Amino acid sequence: MNGKRLSLLFLGILIFSWMGCGEKMGEKEYFNLAYQHMEKEQWSESEKNFQKILDQYPEGEYTSKAMFMVAFVNANYLKNYEKAEKYYKEFLEKYPTHELAASARYELEHLGKDINDLPFLKGETAEEDSVVAEAPANGNGKS
């Protein structure tokens, strides 16, 4: 009889533990876990945890930063430029005045470019780069 009780107790503990593992984490925990994966250069795992924030907490405190980071990780580490572009654009639509909006615009403007072609490595600023791109070819302001 003691063996059955012990087995039932063990089974109960196992089920209770399993149920506890099934609970979703809070968005802050997902955010911190995503950064831990980034520190270990585990880009896919990082992206998955940022994505969980978007899926489970669409109006959460960390949603805007998670959206930016999904785009950033895809652009700079996973090289999934299509997904990065989608999330940068969505970020800018939802959060046009966010502290990361300028970074999102910069990332979009330079998406997929080689790091050696970026303006800050050439001594240019992003604004100078944009002005040069918009300048008329003949230099007199007329097209």
C-alpha cells in the first residue's frame, strides 16, 4: 500500500510540475529571456521570445520594443530582410514618435546593405546620406 501511495504522490507532483511549466511567462520575462539569448548569439531563440510578446501581449508595455527587436534581429542576424521590413514598417505605423522610430527608419533605409557601405563608416550622417540621395542629378535643383 505504501508503494501505491508513493507512486500516486510522485505522479501528483509530476502533473503539478508539468502544469506549472505550461503557464505563460510575463512579457518582461520574455523580454529578458530574449536578451539572454542575444548575449549567447542565439538569434532564432531571441527572435522567438520577442515574437511571443507580440503574440501574447499585443498592447503590452514591451510590445513596441519587442516589435523593433523582431525586425532588428531579422535584419542584422537572421538576414530575413522581408520579415525585417514588414516589422519595421509596422513599428513605424504604430509608433511613429517612439524613441526607436529614427533607428527604425535608418534600418529600413539601409536594409540589406553591407556594413562597410553604411554612412557612419564613411563619416556621413544619416541626414547627409538622405540629402545626397534626394539631390537632383544636375545640381541646379531642377529635374
